[in-house]
Amino acid sequence: MEPNQQIYFHRATKYFCFISISFLFFLGGCLNVDQGHVAKGSIESIELSKGWEYQWGDSPWDSEGRPVWSLGQGDDTQWKRLKSFPSQPPDRDGAVNLWLRIRLPDIDIDSPVIVTKNIILCADVYLNDRKVYNFGTINKAGNCRYSGLKWHAIAIDQDFKNKTLYFRFASDFYYIGLNKRVFLKSYSSFIDDIMRNEIDAFVIGFLFLFVGIFFIYVYLRQIASTAFLYFSFTLFCLFIYVLYYTHLKNFYIDYPYAWSILWACSIYFLPCSLLGAYLHIFGPGRRSIIKWLFRVHLVYAAVFCVFISIEIGFYLLSKQVDLLFIHMYLRFILLI
């Protein structure tokens, strides 16, 4: 190939990749990654939206280490009806513990599960006096540490009818409890809804991954310029971002804290990779503004890596630290 032809080929390839990335962005934006309509179309599910009661604080414990409130003991008048659900109960006054309860309906469902999303931050779940689920670790003092966000499918007894479901929450975050709808459904219905509503996001996510790997291959073979390297990083960030909002990933890698870290990294490094690709295709722009934006985002991402390493270190040492939340706030401010 002649030198001039090579120049035109590389330039055309860059523009093609840029258009492809834009198309994939558009395709990813068409996905409903929130997937809040889990029960839509299901004939084996019921939404638990009425009858919720709450109580601030933590339950005392009996001699066998069981929370007294889950035994139906204590002052029943302290339970207050939650007027709207999902919502945070009023009059928190700095409390870090919250209990919710609801009496389950008198219906027949095979292999019943309680399905919800985003337990904030940690929770123990009881069916009457039996603990059936926990997310994160809450100590006897009522404290916990951040454990990530995920879908939850809580298996309960087949004879659940007219029993009381209790949630014991712990959070020093601005929100505590459940901020998404709660459903009682069969496990088969849950799997069917997940597959029907999330398979498109799952496929698109892996399309991002495979195209990103192809761009890495093209770059390493020295067929294309450095722009391909930035394109591949962009696609890897999109792969993590899209998969983070699906439940399917938890069937294979059920580590919500690790997914939260990867999701935060994808948000931090996505502007860097996009600006880097734009810089290598179109140049630094008027007064080198693209170059300066690229450097600012790159420095901020590097600082984030240092702080997130400290965050992970504290997590492994079972210490609570909120550097991830702090820097996510700063990140959103910078983007605005």
C-alpha cells in the first residue's frame, strides 16, 4: 500500500471507529438498565406495596441471641404505618438502624422469593423468628460497612402465608432501607423476568467487551494508531457500566462491592478514554482545550485510584471508610 493510501486508510479507520463508538453509545442508551419493572407480565407475582410498618432504632436481644422484635414481643404500639412505599420513614433524627415489617398475603406460590433491589446499606431479613437472609454484616451494636448494591432474591418458606417478614437495616448513609419496589413471586417467574428484561443489556455489554478486545488486537499488531487503544478502554468502561445494572452478572460473579468499585472506575476513566480518542483523531482543538480537559480528567482519575486503593485496604481490614462515596460526589460535581 502506498504511503498516501496508508494515511487515508488510517484516517478512514479512525472515523469509522469514532462513528461505531457513537452508535454503540446510542444503542446502550436505548437499554432500560434500571429494570425496575421486574414483575411486569408475570402471573406468579404480587407487589408488596401496602401494609408496611417501621420502627427506628435496633431491637433488644434475648438470651438465645435472637432479636426480640422478630419474635413479636415488645411494645407493638411503637410500630408505625408507612404511608407510602418505597420511601424512607420520617423522623430519622440521626438513627443508623431501622426495622420494617409486613404481613405476607394468604396466597399460594411455588418456591417463593422476595425480590427487591438496592438494600441500603446492610440488612438482616427474618420470617417470623427465623433469619432467612443477610446482606452485609451488622454487628450487635447495629453498625455495618458498605457492601455494594445488587438485586436480591430472598428465598422464604413455602408455608409463608400470614407470616411476618422483618427487615433489620443499618446505614450511616443519607438513605436507609429500601428505595425500590418489593415483590413476592415464584423463583421460576423471577428467572423468567430477569432473562426477558436483561438479556439485551447483557448481550450489548459483551459486544462492548469483544469489540474492545478486537481494538486492542489491532493496536498491538500496529495496524492502527493509539486512538484504537483509547477506543478499547472506552468500550471496556461501557462493558462494566452496562453489566453493573443487571442481575445476570450476579449468577456468575456475585461480589457487589467489587462491582461497585469497577463501576466507579468506569465512570472515572470513561471521560479520559473518550477525550484521548478525540485528541488523537481531531487534534487538541482551539487553544488546546481538549488536551487540557484530557489531562485534568486523567489526573483526577489517578487521584481516585490512590483513594480507592485506600478504600479497598480499609475494607479488607474490616474498617469503615467512606472515601468511595466522597469521591463519587466530587466526580459528579466535576462533571457538572
